[in-house]
Amino acid sequence: MSGFWGGLRWLIVGLFVLHPVAPAAAEDEAKGQQAAAAQAPAVLVVKAKKQSLARQTEFVGRVEALEKVDLRARVSGFLRERKFDAGAEVSKGDILYLIEPEPFEAALEQRQAQLESAVATHDNAVLTLKRYKDLEAKQAASTAQLDQKIADEKTAAAGIAAAKAAVEDAKINLSYTKVVAPISGRIGRSSIDPGNLVGPDSGVLATLVRTDKMYALFPVTQRQLLEAKKNGDDAKDLIVRAKLADGSLAEQKGVIDFIDVKVDPRTDGQIVRAIFPNENRLLTDGQTLRIVIESKSPDEATVIPTTALATDQQGTYTFVVTADNKVERRNLKLGISRDGLIAVTDGLKVGEQVIVQGQQKVKDGGTAKAELEKGPADKQGGNQ
């Protein structure tokens, strides 16, 4: 009996001793989880979302004027006056240079006098011919004499025509003493000052460039043209923007109006030309700039910020924080990129949280404390 009761006593004592151990173990496990959660690094996340994203491509292009004129002297003479300031806007028909007109005015007067003389000669020839016709009818003049008077009248008539042509030529030369703007635009600096002798061999006096509209020319490879055709992009429907030197986009959009008919064998590309309004005069002939072309109909895509991306030997990936704060690596297939966003074609679902700040603190399979990045509206509300 003593052995039985003795064993029972020790069993009861053991139960009383072991009973508080289970709650203690559970408490330790909970504390361990809390400690692990406390040690999980804080990261900033953004939810992947559906958004329309237009296909966009950049090209290096060059600005070319729609119209550009090199002004030259068409008659010889001393340059009397320059009637513009370098860099000024001028209108079609404005007088830009004045060459001394007096020699050409005198030449015109001389040609007009010669015309009057030719008219008088012709009038006399007509009267003489009439008399000889009467005399020939009365057999008082020979047929040979009449034929001569007919020839004299025709010669005098030709003299009038020649004199009229000489007058017109003199008028044209006189008009050339005024070098006028053939187009409206902006004029460059003058290469010759007043007082110098100018003429057809003097070279370019100044260059005038039309500025209200500009061309932009840029090369496009055969692969890019083929992709555009596969995407169903019509050149006339594409949105064309000019990116300026400071990275900003010109407000006014352009339109593609010409694709070259031949391929450059050195680059395997074709020249594409777009025309831009230039009311604010931001585009200048000869300027180098980037041309941004985007599709008119954007594609619906799953997008995330480009700051969520990382790259290693396995490719491009992002870290996702799940609902239970687990970190997962997701290898991605990417599409088009624009304005800090990039389309994900495979590897991510809408609504999943990607890490945009703090990637260096986490690893695949670890844990993280996710804080959702606030949008502009949230930040504004938080500041009130």
C-alpha cells in the first residue's frame, strides 16, 4: 500500500508542478512573435493599380524652318539704308535694304523716252505707208516702194515692243533697289553695312526665317516603324511633343506630315517629319531636341512606380508585402514606362503591395511592417 500511495503522491505533486508550465510556454511564444514583429523593418509600399498608359517613344530630332530665305542684292549699287534690327520680326513686303535708286530712276526715264520716240517713229511709218498705198493705187509709186514702207511700219512696230520691254526691265531693276521681305519671319544679322557697294556677287546680306511654325525631323528605324504598324498606329493619329533642353514638354503638339520615301542604308532608318506650331517661339531653326511620340489610344495596364523595381542576374523584380507581413520576391515582365510608372505584364496582381522605399532592409521570405504611401490628397488632408 505504501508503495502505491507513495507513487500516487508523487504523481499529484508532478501535475501541480507541470500545470503552470503550459501557460508560461504560450506566453513566451507570444512574446517571441511580438519581438519578431517589433524587429520587422518598416517599409513604404504602394498598391499596384490598373491605369491607362500610352505607349511612348523618344527620338533625337532637329528643328528645320518651313521657309528660310537668304537675302541677296539683285542689282549693283551702294547700300544706302538698312531698315531692320538684327533678330527682329518682319512682315512680308517690308523693305529691309535700300540701294541707291537714282541711277535706276535715270535709266527708267531714258527707256521711257526711247519708248515715246519709238511710238512717234511708228506713227510716222503708218502715215507714210498710207500715202504710198494711195500712190501705188494711182500708179504713182512702184510696188517695191510700197513693200519697203510696209516693212518700215513693221520695223517701227517692233521698235515699240522693244522699247516697252526696255521700260519694264528698267522698272524691275528700279524695284530691285528695295530688298523686301518675301516672307514673314525673324531676320538675322546683316552681313553688310550701309555705304558699301553691293551686287549679285556680294553674297548673302541676311537670312530670314519663318517662325510661326517649324518642322522637326528625326530618324526612325525599320523595327520601330514595323512595331508601330503592328500596334495599328496611324502616323496622323500619333501625339507628337517636343521636349526642350530643360526637360519640359512644349505646350503645343505637333503632327507627322511626311515619312521619307527612301531608307538610309547607313542607319537602316527613314526620316520622319513633324510640323509644330511655334507661337511662343521656343523652337529655332537648327535646334537639336528630343521628340516624344505617344499613341492616341492608351493601353489599360497594371502599373507600379519605377522606384519599386530592382535588378540582379535573374532579371527585374520587386518585393511584395503580403497581408501577413511576409516579404515575397516577384520576378516581373515589364511593358511601357511613362511619368515614373511602368506597366507590369506578368508577375503581379492589382492591389498587391510593392515596396517603394526600404528594399535594402528586407529579403525574400522575411517580414516587414508595411506603411502605405499617401497620395497628394491624403497628404493635404493630413496637413489640415
